[in-house]
Amino acid sequence: MDLTKFQHQLTSAASNGRALPPVEDWNPDFCGDINLEIKLDGRWFYENSPIGRASLVKLFASVLKKEGDSYFLVTPVEKVGIRVEDVPFLVTKWEQQEGQLILTTQTDDSITLTNQAQLALRTPPAALQDTDATPIPYVKVRRNLWARLHQNVYYQLIDTARVHESEESTLLMIESSGTDFIIGTLPNT
């Protein structure tokens, strides 16, 4: 698979002015895997070299599709498999605006938290786990593609969180759009 050819197909498909291509409607034949990987830290690598052009990473991220546990880049005519160490996106920035929490990924995707289905506590990969394998927040970016909170963002949100104690656990909660979101739990001893 020629990455330059694939990039050209993506650029042509995206030229209709739409922000995100309708990858959920594209079902081309599988063309094989390419040596492209999204690392734990959110960096994209091709042939074991980092992709330095942010515009190229954003273009590839716009045509990312997940089927089952596998990730693919798709165009209307090609579908290639890639590797993802955890999830494809990493939340690197956050802000509060008019009672809403807005999270931004390394590819400039913005997510406004409005309903609880957008956030899930998950056990991270072994390389990121503490000794107790404490679940951490993951945020739905679009379709079935998720982002993990960067450690700095997570700690900043913990600093703003409300503490709610019950008999079983202590919950760390943030509010957005009038909804409470649990970003961490600590067992009561």
C-alpha cells in the first residue's frame, strides 16, 4: 500500500467541504494491513517513523474506522488495517464554557460532554496501570472511537472534581451540561 496514493484518495474524498467523511457508509474491500501505528502517547507512526505533519495525522484520523477490535483507514475504494496500542485519540486540552466541559484531542476533535454514555471508566493498558489497575476516564469521540484523558488533563480535572462519599466508595465527579460525570472511584477502607 502506497501511503501517498492513499493520502491522495483521502484528499479527493474530503474535497466536498464536509468536515468528516461518511466512513460509516464506506465499505470497500480490505486491501491488507499497512505499517501504521498509533502509540499510547497519541503519536502516529508510519514505517516506525513519527508522522510529523499534523495536517496528515488529522486527515488520517478523519477516515478512521473501528470494526470489532480492529482499526482501519478507509476511502470509498480502499480499506487498510492499522495498529492502535490503546485508543486512537488522547484528550490533551479541556475548558469550561457556559457550564459545559469541552475536551479536545491531539487531532483537534472537540467533544462537549452532554450525556453519561460519552464517558466510561476503563482499565488502561498494562503500561499505564498503577499497582491497583485503577480505571481511568475514556471519552467517546465519535461513532465507536474513544479517547483516553492525558495524565495532565486527568489530574487537572481531579483538582476541580467534587467528592461524593458513599459507604462503599468515594466518587470524584465533574459536572457538564447539567449532568454529573464520574471520573474516578476510590474504595473506602
